Amino acid sequence: MNIKSFYGLAVVGLFVCSCQSDSYKVQGFAHDFAEGDTIFLKASDNSSQVCYTLIEDGKFYFMGKADNVSLHEIYASSDPEESISFFNVPGTTTVELNRKPKPSRVSGTTVNNSWQQLADSIDYYASQMDILLRMPSNDTISIRQRTLAVDSLHRQMSDCILRTAARNKNNPLGQYIQANYKAPEFK
């Protein structure tokens, strides 16, 4: 076997392995963290399964087999409070791990794109509620009007979560919401 055939065989082997439906890859960016800092990947169900890697040139990578598709968390050893949750599903997921106030983000797979969109929506509703609740009481908007506005935002947030669950009912995101979200009973 000559070197060209060996090289071609290796490329085909890599291609076949990378296309397996149960493999995952996480490509991460952690520019706010120090070179050589340890990044952990842990299942959110408190299992003892933890993987780790090091930041190199502001990047980190994880690869493996997605045996159990579930919510996972990535965080740096230097600051475990700065973390991001995502679904470790087959395919390539991109993670940006940032320090506050810059938000961390996840993208790359259909499930994680929808997860990030839901997180962005919840952040928006929460920030609008926070603005209303921080208004001074002598403001022109009465306390009753602010209460109604906060209630309306809360209802919109709940509807957003339920719509996301319905759109994703056949994937891990929809199943996660169905299992973990209890819609409030509004009066």
C-alpha cells in the first residue's frame, strides 16, 4: 500500500467516524478565561460523569459518544459560577463561555439553537420585569399598573416556554420542558 492510498483510507475513516449519528463534538470558546484553565463538562443530573479539557488559544473541545442525551453543563475550574447549560446531542455544538455581564451562548444543533432562543426570550422577559419592579413608587405608573404589566410579562414568558415545548415535543428540549416545567396557575 502506498502513502496516497493510506492517506485516502485515513481520510475516509475519519469521515465515517465523524458522521456516526451518536457522536457529539463540542467546540468552545473561552476568551475571558486564562490559557490552560480547566473546562469541565458535566451532566446536569448530578451524575458522576465528568469530562475535562484545557483552554488552548482561547478554545476548548470535547468529543465522544452521546449515549444519554440530556442537559449538560460546562464551566471553568477558576470560576464554576460562570457556566452554561446545553443539550449534549449528536452533532456539533458551539459554546461561548463568557464572564458576566457578557452572556454565555450555545448553538449548532437544532435542539441547542431552540434552547438558546428560549433562554434569550426568558432573559428578555425577566429584564423587562426587573425594570418595572425597580421603578420608584412615586413614578407616574401606579403600583397597580406595574403589577398588571409584570403579570402580563409573566404570562407571556410562560406561553413562550409552553410554545417552545410544543414545537420541540419530539426532541430532548420538548421532553425536558414537559418533565420539568410546571406552568403557573394565573388568576
